[in-house]
Amino acid sequence: MSEQSPGVPEQLEPLVARLLAPNPSPFTHTGTQVHLVGTADVAVIDPGPDTPDHIDAIMRAIDGRPLRAILLTHTHRDHSPGSRPLAAVTGAPIVGCAPLALDDEGIRSDASFDRDYVADRILAEGDFVAGDGWTLTALATPGHTSNHLAFALPESRALFTGDHVMGWSTSIVSPPDGDMAAYMASLEKLMHRDDRIYYPAHGDPVVNPQRLVRGMLGHRKQREGQILRLLRTGPATISTMVERMYVGIDRRLFPAAERSVLAHLIDLAQRGEVSAEGDVWSVTG
């Protein structure tokens, strides 16, 4: 894909366009990808931040067409705040994930939960929104957050994956709401689907989705094995583990890495393989 400029719509296929929000960061990559689905009428998925220039750019991309729904995959602040001004301007309903407002240890200020999010309609697995020639069906994909949804577009076998599967990095799984066991189960769920392409909220479209998901499952299993091998050499704190496991990455990402390691440790502890005494972890048995 060519390099995008924020606020400039790009047509990806007849039913799908995307618009880059102006919120790049080490955690959002180039920014949040806002997707518009439909031709005669449209839906907007993950409108992103609440900034006037960005909302104006979305309105220009809608270009006077009826906006049937504003859909949300989850309620991190780089995804959902723009839903409110967009709904106020257009009258479109806000639909999708359930509200969720939890502290996430402050690992990424751009992605803390949007405490002001309110949905006009909450979608459960299999619920859908439809327009002229398009349907968006909710698929529960918890893990990154407990309220995370993906949206399937059966007319073109596309899946809008939010932050569950991204086009540039693996997803952060940050307890207490982020759950590694749920995240892995959601990846396994995608392995049983036949989607042609993924449109994530960060990064480029994923044109070989099954291969990527298989690789992500393998990566997480390798990370789990790395944690166990490290702890078999002796008890360790999470910060010590991250120093040894994440060699060469931007140290600004270490707090996020610590949250993912904690998520793995919680999953391993629930399976009886590790335990903690204070902030020191060790293998059991």
C-alpha cells in the first residue's frame, strides 16, 4: 500500500474505503484506520479520536450519503471518542461493543478506556447492521479487551479486525481486562473462518489472513515457552524477564511488554505451571 496522508480517503475495494486519523504513536503506528463501508449509504467503523479536523475529514468522505451506523470494535480512546461528534452531526446510531471503563495501569495514554462511550445498540455475536448492498455482522473477539468485536462483511468476505489482528504488530494484551487465554481462543476462532482479507484498525490490510493468524498463534506460544525456559533458570520479576526477552526493541514499549508478559503469566498460573510470591515468579513443581 502507498503511504497514506491523514484525512484523505482511499478506496480499497468497491464497498470499502479507509481514512487515516491524525494520531500516530509508538502504539497506534501511523494512526487509527477509520473504515467506511457502502456506496449509496455507509457505515463508519472505529471513527477514532474526537478532533474537529478529523471529524470534518470523515464527513467529507461520507460526502452527503446517509450514515446508517457508527460501529465500534472496542472502547480504547484511539477508537471511540469520535463516535459522539459524528453521531451529533449525522444523527446516526452508535452501535457495536458494550461500554467498558477500567484502569489499564496507564501503559498507553492514547489507549486508555473511553469512559464517556455510550452505545445506542450493543451487538452480540451474530447481530448485524445492514445497508444498500452491504451487511456487517458482529464477531466476538475478546482478548485485547473483553468487549472487543470484529465485523464481517460477507458480500466481499472481508473482516474488520479492530486491534485483535493488526497489519503492523501483535496486539497488546493488558490485564486486568486483557486476557491471554481469551485472546488465543479468539485467534483460534478466526482460524476456522474463510475470510479473504482483514482490514485492521492499525496498519495495512492483511491479504493472507490465515497465514498471519497461524503465525500469531505460533508467536504467542513461542513467547510462553520463552517465559517458562527463563523461569526454569530461576525465579524472576516481570521487569527482569522483559529486559532479557525483548532485546533491541524501543524501551518506550517496555511497559506494554510487561503487561503482555503478565497476561501470559496469569494464563500459565491458571493452568498451574507458574506461581508468584510478591512480584517474583517461578515455575511450579
